[in-house]
Amino acid sequence: MSRPARPSRLIPQQPVPRKKRGILRRGQSRNAIRRRRSPLKVWPRILWVTLSLAGLAGFCLGLVLLYYQLLTSSTFCITDVKNIEVTGNQRFSRAQILEMARLDAQTNLLALRPTVVEHTLQAHPWIATAELERRWPNRLALRLTERQPLALVQLEELYYTDLSGFLFKPTSVDPHDFPVITGLSREHFPDGDRPPSELVVQALNLLTLFQEAPEPLTSSKVAEIHVDPERGFTLYLSGLKTALDLGFTDLPEKIKKFPQVWPFLLQRGYLARTGRINFDHPQRLLLSLKGTEEEIN
């Protein structure tokens, strides 16, 4: 006996009638047909974009012309070199500084690049720092820091050095009335921002001690400081052929000790007969007298 057929759960769908929009070609979208049928709707957009670009170009051109007018305007020009304030120069005259910085009455503050001027001045070996400030509308302030030489260093030729250990070559017109540091090499003075070696630092610190030392160890009487990596520092005074061996340690105490024994050495005539005086012994001096040695407590 056959079973009755179950009713279908599928809901019959009615076909959706298509709107008549024309016959599409294979691979062609309706937007293509819409653009093809209404070309007049595209031209306003093209015109708007063109006008916008033209307006932007005109605005940029106007800014360029305005900037050019400001660069050539006398409002932001120095007009007088008296409007340039220069401070900190001792070795160089005001005219020399302005020539090196390329600053004159025609300088325009808008066209001026302070960092370029500062780097140009700092490239000179005698100028440590330079700072240029624009004071609107037509004034400048230039502040310099010149290097202060502390001693001469004997390498392949003579070089000035300041307290930081920076080397700069002296010119032929510079006075050479500075103590000379010998025994060092180029490797003790690295290039760039790296600090100098410990030997250089100790030698420079030793020179600063002489600036406040009493006679006869004043800085003006120091002729040479010889640096020996093993024996330490040896001091030579102007007008005295005797070498003073200081070693490496307790340098301030040894410098104070020498003026105390100076009258005794001078009175006994030791200085005229002494080749070396060794301070590197506690509580006593060791004198080298013409091939012999003598101790003084």
C-alpha cells in the first residue's frame, strides 16, 4: 500500500521581472553605459578640478612673489653694520669677524641662515663657539668664545692646546711665550669629540697648578713639561738648567714643597751644581750633582 506524498516545504519563488535598461554587452557594466549616455555630467567635475588646481598654483606663485619682495625689501636688511653687535672677540677685530662671517649692510635677516654663519666661524681654529641671534626687523647679535691657549705641544710641529686638550696650529705671527709639552704623540690627542688621553689631562692640570703657585714656579717661569709614560712628569724652568722630576702622584704637594726648599738650595749653591732634583720620594729630595747623588731630608 503506497504512502501519501508529503507536501513540499519549499516556497515557490516568482521570477523578478527585469527593468528594461537596454541590452548590455558582454563584459560591460551599467556605469559604462550611464557615462556613455550622459557625458555632460562629467564636464562640471573636470572644470571644478581644473579651476582648483589653477587657484592653488596662483596662490603658491603669490607666496613666492611675496617672499621675493620681502627678501629684497630694505625693512629686513641691516642697512648699517653698526646694527650688528659683536661680543667676545679679543684676538680678532670687529671687521675681521664680520668678514669671516660674511655679514655686511646688505644682509637680509630673512635670507640669513644663522647655523651656516656659526659653523663658518667655528671652523676657524681660534674660535671655540659662535652664536648668532636675529633681532627683528634689522639687527643681529653675534657672541663668540675664543680659545685660550694654555701651552704648546711638540708633535711633528708646534701646536697650541687649550684646557680641553684641543689642538690648533699657531701662525707665524703668534707669540710663543707658552710652556712647551714634550713626550706626547698624535695618538694622545684623538680627533672629533673624544676626550684626550689621561696623560694629556694630567699635564694640563699640572699647568693650571702653576698659575697659582708662588715663585719660582709661576706659569711664566715654566719652560717645558716632559711627559714620560713610565717615570712621570719632568719640569724645566726658564733660566734654570736643573730638571725637576715630579712623578705622577701628589703633584700639588710637590709643587708646594719646591718653594720651601728653594732658598736652601740657592744658599748652598746646589742649583748651580745640580742636574736633576727628584721629588718623587716621600720626606726627602734626591739631588743629582755632576754624576753623584745626594739626599736632602
